[in-house]
Amino acid sequence: MAKGILFVISAPSGAGKSTLIKEVMGELGGIGFSVSHTTRPPRAGEIDGVNYHFVTTGEFKSMVSGGKFAEWALVHGNYYGTSLASLETVLGQGKDVILDIDVQGALNLRSQKNLAPVLIFILPPSLAEVERRLAKRGDTDAGTMAKRLENAAGEISEAIKYDYAVINDDLGTAAGELKAIITAERLKTDRMAQKYPGLFGPGI
């Protein structure tokens, strides 16, 4: 069975990444979602094991020591990590995986050649739009807003290191572009040859 493709998606807060991923996963088949571990507290409406695996700092550090993560990072004072076993299990089943992780974690994953990740950055149309979207959430004070905008600018500066970039100005358009990236990667000849060896002749 051909191994699945690992799609790594990053974006600054307020870029609409989670909504975009949900939209695409609802329309494309053959995609599994790897749930990351984090030490940050759950936000309203988040479910343990669905949005994240919420663990203590001690539990997280124990997993790091045990080599349990494909990547991990300290972001805004909280730890985030991707379970290597979970990732390899889903990919080994021939399913593609979408990973929703920060820039630091994404670039760390790129160094793992056995995973061959495809990196996609979701850009907001502007920092002003990021500020508007964050303000709309109603859970951000002035100090936190300034810090998030500063972080967003720093993360956007790393977008050039990714394989693809999608501007999320209109959800429908951005979802179509993200689906096009996934479809194009699936149709690359080396992957098609692994999936349908009989069509490509002997020696494949």
C-alpha cells in the first residue's frame, strides 16, 4: 500500500486556518487528522482528544524524553507536539494527514526526510484584517492583541520557506486553492506509480 502524504499547514492567529481546514476535510476523502498534544488549557468548546490532547507539562516533557514526538515546540509559553506513532499509523494506512502546527514545528518536521512533508502557509489578506478578526473573538485585550500582531508579522516572514501559500481573503476561493494543492500532490507521477504500479510498466 502506498504511504499517505503529510500536509503541514501553518498560519498566524486570525488567518482562518482552522475554518479552512475543516472546509477542505469535509469535501476531500482519504484524509486523516493527527491530533497534537499541548500543555495549554482548553479554550471554550474544545474537546480533549478532538482538538488537542491536553496534557500537563510533566507528561509532555516525559514524552519528549521518550522520543514520542515527530516534532515539538514551545509557543507563547505552552508546549505543542505531534505524536510520531500516531502520525506513522495514519500514513501507513495510506491516508493523507493534515497537520495544523506552528511555523517552528513545521520547519522542524521538514528536516525529517522520511516523512517528506508538504508545507502550506495560510496568509491573511493583511495584518489589519488579522486585527479585525481577533477583535471579533472578543477575548483579546490590548496588550495581548499587540503581542499577537507582532507574532503574526514574524510568522508571515517565514512563509517564504513553505512549498505553497494560500491567501485566505475569501473562504470559498482559499478552500478551492487548498484542495487544488492536495489534489496536485496526489497526482504526482511517483505517487501514482506507487499506488497503481500495474499502469506504469515493469520496474516501478
